[in-house]
Amino acid sequence: MTTLDQNPPLVLAAKPVSKGLVKRILPERWYAHVVLILAIIVIGFPMFYAVLVSTQNNAQVFSYQFTPGNKLAENFDTVFNQRGLWRYMVNTVGISVIFTIAKVVFSLTAGLAFVYFRFPGKWLVFGFVLLTLMLPTDVLIISLFRLVSADL
């Protein structure tokens, strides 16, 4: 038996059928990409415009020019140093962290109570929790405002 008999013959793979140029360039679900690109433009334009306006002075802002101005450093100095934006940002981050930690702790304890304890009306309370989670904030905004602004 020779070495040629021991090795199987090489099989060449068939060439894939070539698709048209458009099918090769466009993805299979091209319409999803079009929707996503439009969403990026709709969401991104206000952010782009805010950055653009931050470089202009008042006269340029109200003349609706879509060109960058030369007042970026002056505007940032006004906002951060004279108006105290740093303090507002620190307050916002601090309050957000505190409320996030509190919500996680209370949610964990409530979840553990629903899982491990048996008490009368458990499913009623659980249904109420789910119902309040399903309500959008827009529905609750007036009642939350009244709750916060009420004289105690």
C-alpha cells in the first residue's frame, strides 16, 4: 500500500452562487437600518444643536445660525464658575446615587418577602405592586406634585 492510497483525495468546495451587487451591499434587513438611522438623526439633532448653541453668543443664537461661534470658553466659564453648575451637578449625582441605593434595598427586601414569606393577601399586595409599576410616570405626575407640594 502506498502513501497515495492512504490519503483521501482532495475535494474542492463548490463556489458559492454569486448574488447581485445590491444583495451583497445591502444587509438582509435593510429597512431596520433605515429606521435606526432616522432615529439617530431625530434623537441626535437636538444634542448637536445644543453643542452648537453653546459656542455662540446671544445675538448668534437668536439669528438661528448653524455655524459654530467663538464664545465656547467664555460660555463655559459663565456656566461653571459664575452660575455654579458644578454644585448643581454634584447635588444631582449625590441625590441620584442615594435614591438608587434606597430603591434597590427596598426592592430587594420586598422581593424577598414575596418569595420566602406566606401571609394573607400576598397575591393582592403583589398585584398592587405590579399595577403601580405598570403605570407610566405621566399618569402619576399630578398626584406626585400634590404630594410633594402639600403643606405638612
